[in-house]
Amino acid sequence: MRKKKPHQAAGLEAWQEAGVKGRIQKKPCGTYSYIKKMSKGALVPAVVEVFLLEVRELAKSFPEQKQRQRRWFTPEAAASAVSEPELKALIAGLNQYGGLKPALPATS
């Protein structure tokens, strides 16, 4: 998404993948890295910036709804549900952000 700022791209991804819209912070709350498996099987290192989004809209239908299952987690349960160690640590530390509601959208 070359013409979008990172937080705008993150907001668009949240809409496409989970059907959520809201107020997104302009600065990332952290980053994590992992090895991404591409469609043809190639493995590519990826670094991901994570942005907090205050959910204000939850759509019944969204672009990737047939590929995803939307579920809500507390930060603790979300940290337990992911396999990437850096992302696990980042999610576990989210309680340091004031006003964070105790649920995060997740898709699989």
C-alpha cells in the first residue's frame, strides 16, 4: 500500500481481515518479525508494525469473512493464542496502554 501511511494501511487491513473500523493510533505500539510463507512456498522474513485500534464499528460482512473467523480475546488469552514469540510478548505488554479495553479482535 505504497500511497498509504503505515497506520492507514493497518486500519485498512483490520477492515479487510476482521471487519473492524475505528480510531487507530498513528504511532506503532511495537514491532515483531516472523518468517512469512508465500503462496508459492517461498519463505520470506517479515517485520510487522503493530498499531492499536479502538474499535467503533463491527461489520457483519467484510472482504475476507469467508477466509477468517473473527473472535475476541483478552490480551492475556491473545498472547497465549499466537505462536510468534515477539508478537506474544508485545500482546502480553498491551496492558501498559491506558484505556485499553480487555478484548482484542482476532482472526484465523
